Amino acid sequence: MRCAIFSDVHANLDALLAARASIARDEVDRIYCLGDTVGYGGWPNQCCNIVRRMAQMTVLGNHDAAVAGRMNYDYYYDSARNVLDLHSRMLTPDNLKWLRRIPYTKRIPDIDALLTHGSPLHPEKFDYIFEMDHVQRLFTMIDRLPLVTFLGHSHLCKVYIIEDYDVHEVPDRDFRLSTDGVRYIVSVGSVGQPRDLDNRACYVLWDTDDMRLTFRRQPYDIEAAGDKIREADVDPNFAQRLILGW
């Protein structure tokens, strides 16, 4: 079985369309979204509509939770808070209803995987995982972790292996997963707001038959995406960050 896993579209329609076309060429059997369909970008409804049709399962991101009234975001910095307020007003009743029903996590037993936006330790807190000590905190739930936990939130591409209460990071490249008692934590990057200095839309392709995991990068029209952000009357810095990949 071939699965595509993506995250953090952030209302970037151009990036999502490019990623969708690339995923279609990959001829996958399942598509999973790890949240944050909204926030930052200029097309929240269009992106929600596509993700709802495209993904077999979507879990809740912090920006999704914010616009859906499922968390307090008063402490967010002004620009992020303002665009969330805007998206909350822009979203259709159907899309708001969808965001209010998305689960925080989803276990997929037949492929021994967990989908989550942030750390699975307390998913409603949306804690980040992008450093070794973040992964070490998962030792308290190690017996409940599946073979692979897919997460987003950091907008970074990271792979950690947990083995015998030890953690090490491996490069985010093509590799085969072992089933010999190890567990993987895979941060799938971002479709709409990459922050690893590679501005292409990113997602992960996982072949569960040969256990190969691949990070996929897809270029798209970043200038057009930036124009949409500026037209939406949100902080133009969000457009500049698309170019920088940061």
C-alpha cells in the first residue's frame, strides 16, 4: 500500500494544488492530512474544500483549532492572531463544522501508524517535536507508540528512531523502516509554509509493502501564492517567508 502524508497547508492554494498533482502521479492508495489547513495564507475555504475531498483522514492542527473555537490563541503574536480572526470570519459554516469535528489524533492499525499534528503525549497542547529532548519525552508512552508516528506542526523534515530508550536522528531522505522493535517519529514538513530553507511544497510518501519512506518536494508558483496573501490583506511577511522557505 502506498500512502501520502502531508501537513500545514496554511491556506496556500497554489502549493496545495501542486502537491495534489504530484500525489496523483504517485498513484497512492491513501492520503492523510496532519492538520493546519488554515492560517497564514489567502485561501482558507478553497484549501479546506480540497483537503476534505482529498484526504481519507485529517487530524486537527493548532490553527484549525483556533479558527474553530477549540483553543484560546490570545497569546499568539499579532500577525498570526489577526489572520486567524480573518479566517474564522471567512470560513463557510460547513468548513467550520468540519474543523470542529476533526480528531486530535488517529491511529491507523492496519499500517501500525499514528497521525498527529504535534506531540502525541498531550495532543491538545500542540507541543512541538523537532529536537532530541522533545522525542525523549515520549519515553513515558513508548509502549503505546506504533511503528511510525507521523506529525507536522514544526514545518520541518525530521526523522527520529527510538530504540531501547535511546533516540537518534537520521537524514530526511529515502530509507527503509525496520520492524525489529524500533519506533519512528517522522515530521513530514509543510506543503504551504516550509521552514527548512527549501521553499518547495513537501510531503511524505510511504510504501508499506517494502517499508520505504520518501520525502517528496514539489515546486510551485510561489509568486502567485504570495500575491494571494497580499490580496487577502494579511501580513505581507507571510508572503516573503514563502520565498525564503523559513
